[in-house]
Amino acid sequence: MTESGEPRRGRGRPRRDAVEDGPGARERILLAARSEFGERGYDRASVRGIAKRAKVDPSLVHHYFASKEGVFEAAMEVNIAPAMDIPQLFLADAQTDIGERLTRFVFGIWEHALTREPLLAMVRSAVNNETAAAIFRRMITRRVLKRVTPALSGPDAELRVELAVAQLVGTAMLRYLIKLEPVASADVDELIAQLAPVVQYHLTGTPPTPRTQNA
């Protein structure tokens, strides 16, 4: 007990006023975490730095997320979820043009500045830190592999989904993170036209149709 008669808080537990630190405290922490991880990367970011940005006690970060790993995973979930939230309609008819629809969906998110910047911030951390990479792998497994694989027919469905994801994520990293030319400045519709048949092949086993040159 404290001198005021209140129970003494244990190590790592926030003060009562910290837990009730105004409406939207959890959301402020996630927003601050996105900025902290984006600017400093996973290794250099800290719970104290996130708390300072969010204007909360560091114990409140631990209260909601337990650890730096926990707040990173939650921030990544918020920022990357839209890019992995594959419409159920795609999966209901997975054999029909899913390659083009999925490719267009993914690049539609990457092309939008409001969603691209948070994605890049999280992916940079995943590339440079094994803990962050493990979280990224878990998210891909949970949100993509376990959802798409059951919708496919034929053998090695999980491997085929991984290969399709590799095409999309790899091209996105070359275009938006590494900025390798000519991929970085190519017209997005041209990229989709080139990638979609390959993604379709991985997912359904349908060989890509050769593109004809205009006369």
C-alpha cells in the first residue's frame, strides 16, 4: 500500500491515471509507433521513444502491448493489413482471372501515397531485423497463405501461393523501396500486365498467354 492508501503497483504496471490517459491512447501509441519504427527502424526504436511521441507514460505502452515486439506487430497489423486483406470475392472464384485481380488490388494499395508510406516503413524494419522479419512472416502466413491456399485446387497450393506473393512483394520492393529502374518508373498498368499472367500461373497452373506485339 502507498501512503495514500492505494495499492502499490507492481513492476511494469501503469499508474491508474496512465491507464486512463484520455480517449484514444492506444491509437496514439500505434500512430507514434509507426513514426518511430519508420524513422528509426526496429533496432533503434524504443518503447520510451514511442511513449514520448504519444505523450503517455512508457508503462502504458507495456500495458497495451507488453513489449517493443508487441507494439511493432500491432502497428504492422494496422499498416499492412489493407495490403493483405484480399477481397473474399477473389477467393470465391479463384480460377477466373485471379492473377490480374490480385495483382491490380496489391498495386492499387502500393500506388496510393497514404498507404504506401506506412507499408515502406514496416517493410524496411522487416528487411533489417530478424524479429521484425519473423513478425512479417507470421502476418503473411495468417492473412495470405491460410486464406488463399484452401481456395486453390491441385498439388502444392501453399508453395504456389508463396511464389505468387514473392512476385508481388519482390516487384513492390524493387519499385518503391530499392527504386530499381526501369521498374521504378514503369507505368503501373504495364507492370500489372506483365505480372498478372505469372501470378495466375502460380495460383492456378494456367500457363501465361504470350503477349502479342502491336503491329
